[in-house]
Amino acid sequence: MFKELHCKECGAAPKGMKQCHELFDDLLGIKYLGDGEAYRLAVACYTFQHPHSHSAKAWHYAHAYLTAFVHDNLPSKQARQEANATLHTLNPEKLELESPLLHQEIPWPHSILDFSNEVQRTPIEAAETWAHSLLQAQEEWFYKLSK
Ligand SMILES: [Zn+2]
């Protein structure tokens, strides 16, 4: 597979003729399967990996949501409430600049391609796997940078 066809943001290979953002459009269909939590979590994972395709605010929300869900082990709905509260405490400069830039070099082991290829598990299980994988990659990356 030609590297230039891979997503510039998350590094995912295309699936057939579909690019990352098209798989994301497909993902919107999950919403109508009645699994709202899986949908919300998957959207947060996607947003976290694509800071340039989203507003800084959306990215920080996704980051806070995933952190509360994975690290604080909160149920998805509560993690979202936590993320909303976090957003109100961030100043605009921090929202604009800081974190997305620090994340753009992370070699993500999991993408929307993996999520979309997941057939064994339910949407919520697949979304949880994605979320955990992203925060683990983030942690390992910052650990490596700190050495
Ligand atoms: Zn991508």
C-alpha cells in the first residue's frame, strides 16, 4: 500500500477506496443502530486522532472524555459530563495551541480502520478497545519523550 494514501493525521491505510473521513461518515450509521454510547466514544477516538479536522475545543473535549473514561474508569455518560466540566476550566490560549500539537507525532496503533474492521465484538466493546489503545499509545509516547 502506498504510504501517501494513508491518512495524514492518524496514519491509517485506506479501506478499499475509502479514506479515513469516509469511514467516519459510515460510523455515523452506528447512531441509528441504537448504540449511542458506542457512537459517542468512537467519535471521541476519531476526533482525538484528527485534531486538524476538528476545532481545538472539540479536540480538548475528546481528550478529556477519553481520559475520564479510560484513566478514571468512569462510565461513558459520566465521563462526558466530566469532560464538559473540564472544558470550562481551560483558557482559550491553551485550547488553541497546546495539546494537539504535542500529539501529532504519536504512531497510533489503532484507527477507525481497525474499528470498522471489528466484527467479533459489539460496537461499544470495539469503541472501548479503541479508546484504551489510544490512551496507552499517548502514555507510552510521552514517557518516551520524557527520557
Ligand atoms: Zn485518519
